[in-house]
Amino acid sequence: MADKLHLVVSSPPAAMALSVSGGMVFAILLISRLLENSMLNAEVKEGEILPPTIHRLMKGYNKYLRPFFDNGPVTVGMSLDIASIDTISEINMDYTATIFLRQRWTDERLVFEGNKSLSLDGRLVELLWVPDTFIVDSKKSFLHDITVENRLIRIFPNGTVLYALRITTTVACNMDLTKYPMDKQTCTLQLESWGYNINDVMFYWTRGNESVSGLDTLQLAQYTVEDHYTSVSEAVYETGNYPKLVFHFELRRSILYFILETYVPSSLLVVLSWVSFWISLSSVPARICIGVTTVLTMTTLMMGARTSLPNANCFIKAIDVYLGICFSFIFGALIEYAVAHFCSLTHLDTHLIMYGHHMHDLDDEMNGIITTITNHNRAKRRKDAAAAVVAGTPPGTSLELIVSPSSPSGSEPQPEASPPKRTHWCLTALATVRKVLNKLYCCRIENPHHIDNYSRVTFPLSFVMVNLLYWTYYLYF
């Protein structure tokens, strides 16, 4: 009885478990059936031709074999749409651009009946053969994938396939910066086939030079697009000849920014250095302060102008030449004051020396006059003494008493000796040498203040002439 009771009590839970599991299976089957019906209904709404066409096209399709595998090369047409050119770097010599790359080719295996093209999901590209196109000078590239991978596949009834991509790439561009910032650069975008040579694949631009669009409305920070054109060539490697398409575009740099940022400040610094020509030579602190300040400011400006340029010794850029010219004029103004100040000191010493020589000559002349007068008096006394002897002297008078007062010894006075001839010759030689040196002195500047007067004219005229030569050469040659 107990056993029967146990069986009766335990049988209801087992039945419940079986009924729950069966209900879950039925629910899953029902949901899957509903999903299939909804998908079929959606496909039927889009077009009854789509599902059978896709299935028929993909049946027996081998994506690893190119079209016309045994009947010659497949021709691939290219076109580009330049969405933007983000940066152009002179330091790295490259540019970064976002492009829409469109490729067209015909695959005889994808021909179907109808008059409408099939736009497929980009992820179905994995089921089709596509060209192995790559960008030759690309340093870094990526395919945009927000919100999905930006790829487009469209199949036309005659078997033509349109494959479009949105790519951002950084491409190398060899630049000649000798005329920077008045330079014009020509950059390229080269497309090649990686594995198929010219016997398998042929590239061509779909509309010639019109195959590339977007540059006419493109706005760049420092450049303007002057011209662009396309070309078709072949890339020759050790493994064979490969098809290559090249897109050329010329960029001219806008110079207005550099005129306001570099050329005008450096020219104003040169003009500021000329202010010292109107300051007195005796104002040493003022003139030295202007000279040193302008030199240091010019050095800072030169260093700032080179921060955005490659540190390559092979490029002597136009802006470096101009900054060097301005620095030379500023440094020359500082040297001019040093020369003028030195000449003023030398001129003062020369005047003192000449004044001393003049006073010495006056002393010599006065001594000569006094000596002449003394000799004349002595000669007169001797003549008077001789006359007295001839006339006779009183008895007892001794001749020894009749002597010149200036001769205490009573001996005959001798005339004073003249200056030696050797000393006179040395003075004459020194005067001649001084005259020769004065004639050989730079332009024989008799007044050092004339140096500032000359500089007020020569420095501005020289700077204007150098600017005319500079701008003429770099703008027209």
C-alpha cells in the first residue's frame, strides 16, 4: 500500500516536467518558423528576382580565379573622388587625404537577365573576385568602418561590377623646398596591381583627366591647387611589368601668411636697427642696446621660422636667405657703430698729438727767435769792444776788463750751435708717413660723424636693392 501511495504521489511531477520540455521545443520551432517566414516575405517585397538571381550567380562561382581567366587580361577602370586633403607635412614630406576609390570591371560569370542592377551588402565582397589594387607610396592607410565598413558592391546585368571604397591614406610626396615659401610642389597618387601583371590585368582611367573630381571645391590652409592630370604607365619590377595609374596634382603655397609672419617683422627689425644712426656717438648705452636687442630678436625669429621645416642641410630655402640678409644688415649696423666709435676716439687722439706737435713747433720757433736776438746782442758788444781798442784806452786800463758781461770767464763768446740735422730729418720722415697713412685710411674720413651720415643713405639703399634682386629671382626664375 505504501508503495502504491508513493507511485501515485510521485507521478504528477514527472508529467509536469515532460509537458514543460515539450512546450519549450514547440516554442522554439514556432519562433524559427516565424523568422523564416518574415525573411521570405521581406525578400519577396524587395523583388521576386533577387533571391534566385543571387543563388544562381553564386552557384559554381570561384572567387580565386579572375574573370576571363583563359581569354586575355581583364580591364579595370578607375575613378577617384578627393573628399579632403587633411595635412601636408614638409617635415615628413607627405600628405594625408581621404578618397573615394571606384573600380569597374566585367565578370562574365555574373551576367544575369533583367534591367536592374543589384546593390549588395559590402560584406558580400568576400564572395567575389576583386582587383588587388594598392597605393604605391602609402605610408599608412585604413578603410573606414563606421557604422559598417564603407564598401559598395553593385552588379549590373551585363556582368559589370562596381566596387567603391572610402579610404584615408598618408602618401609620400617628394618636395623641393629651395624656394620655400614661394615654392610649387607636384604630388602624385599611384595605383598599381600587387600580384597581377599586364598579362592578367589592365588599368585605365574611366574618363581620362575627368576621372578625378573634388579638387575644384577643395579648400586647403596653405596651398591652392593649380592643376591636376592623370597618366597611365607600367611599373617594372624584377617579377614583371605591372599596370599603374598615376594622378598628378600641383600645389602652390600661399605666401601671404609668411609675409605677415616672417618677412614684415624681419624687415621692420632691419629698419629699427637704422635708428641708431641718428643717435649721437657719445650715447654708447643707447646705441649698444638697440644693436644687441635687434640682433637677439632676429635670432629668435630665425629659429621660429625653422621649427616647421625639415632639418636638412641639402635645402637652403628662400626664407633662410632672406632672414640671413636681414641678420647681416642688423649685425652690420652694430659693427658700424663700433667702427664709428673707434674712429672718433682715434680722431681725438690724433688731434691731441697734432696739437702737441704744433705746440712743440711753436716752442722751437720761440727758442730760435730768442737765440737770434742773443747772438745779435753778442755780436754788437764785440763790435763795440773792438772800436774801443782801436780808439785807445786810458793808461793803466787792462783789456781784460773790456769783456762781455755774458762771458764771466773773460773768454771770447762763441755763437750758440744750431739744432742737429738728424733730428730734423726724423721729424720730416714721421710727418711723411703720417700723411701716407691718412691717404690710405678708409675714404679718408676726416670727421667720424660722417660715418653715420653715410650709413643713413647707404644702408637703406643697399637693403632696397637686395630686396629687388631677391624677389625678382625667387618669383620669376
